[in-house]
Amino acid sequence: MSLFSLVNRTALVTGASSGLGRHFAQVLADAGASVVVAARRMDRLEEVAGEIGKSGGKALAVEMDVTSEASVAAAFQGISEALGRPCDVVINNSGMSREGWFREQSEEDWDAVLDTNLTGVWRVGKHATNAMIAAGTKGSIVNIASITAHRTQFMTTAYCVSKAGVDHLTRHMALENARYGIRVNAISPGYYKTAINDAYLDSEAGEAMRKRIAFRRFGEYRELDGALLLLASEAGSYMTGSTIVVDGGHLLSPI
């Protein structure tokens, strides 16, 4: 297990106040990393940091709105001042969705989804990269995409397009960062219950979709741990520009 150790590493998780981000933060802490949890809600972040502390880990809560360049820049400055070093593991997890037929969706909703899910990943990735380069630190950036990056789905055009963008952005980031020893990869999760989708997954339509998954069930958060630790740690030291799909065979569903 030492191959997957994150001892002496500092990991940033965006969107860490709930759902997968909250889970990822605990997994990284359990692997030995000092964790920086970031999101807009400081009250929730303090809860997450407190839980990590109670389990024997180290965590710092930092306010960050990934849709604001000023907020992201201030957060990275605060991390540098508080820790005296950059984060050398970054989990780009912030995301949102607004459903609707593409022909009816407002430009405001379209912009909100793209700004959070795609441009937010670019903002955080840019500042993380520059911080590591300035410190001469090698590291790993893991972008959270989705199986909707690889398939279409009714009423989620903006979300699907944003995640397809994350998948391709990952390869561009990997290409340009390789010379600095910074690896960039992505995880495309299938369906896991989160605040974004729990109502849908509990509906009749969600149940019908569950039956089309090869494993006939939705994923459990722990089933993403292996991919996360592989990409974050030295176990994946020769991997960059890759996207790992963890979906229970959902993409295998026949037409």
C-alpha cells in the first residue's frame, strides 16, 4: 500500500463541502495527505475539516468560488501563506447542473454550468500549475469529468458539453504540464447519488436507467477510491492525459 501513500503530500479538493468532494477529502487524508478543502460554504467546510481531524488527519478549510478568478487567486494565496508550500495534489471536483431541453435553456443557465464545470476547472488548474512551477514542485492534478462526457443524455446538454470539455482539457493540460513534472488525468464517474442527481435517481426514470447499467446498480463512493489514489499518488507516476471511467459498465449498454 506504500505505493499509494500520500504521506508528505498536500492535497486540494474543490467542491469539498458535500458529496464526492467531501468523500475524496477523507480518502486523501486517510492516505496520509494534508488536505485543503475548498468551496463557497465555509460552515460546511469547517465541518469537513473537523471530521478529518477527528479521524487523525490534517485539514485546512479555504473559501473558494471557482467561477471567480479573484476568489481562486485569493484562495491559492491563502494556501501558500498558511502552509508555506503549494498543493502538489489537486482534485478539480466542483460541479453543477441545470436541466432543460437545449432549445429552451436560458443563456444564464448555460453560462452558469459551463463557468463552474469547465472554466472553473481551467481556473483552478491554471493557478495550481503556476504555484507548483514557481515552487519547483512536481505534482498531480485530477479533473472530475463524467460518463456524460462520452455519451448523450436528454435535458443535460450544458452538463454533458462541460464534462466533454473537461475530458479534452485534461489532455491539453497534460501535454503542457509534462515538462514540469506535473501529471494531469481525469476520472469519469458513472452514476453515484449526490445532491445534484439524487431526486432523479430515485424517480421512475432513474430506476429505468439503473436497469440499463451492466452491474444493474448505481456506484458507491468507495468504488472511486482506487482510481483517485492511483492518479494522485506515485502509483500512477507514468500516467498523464488519461481518463479512467468508473461506471459499472454503464458505457457498455447497447443501443
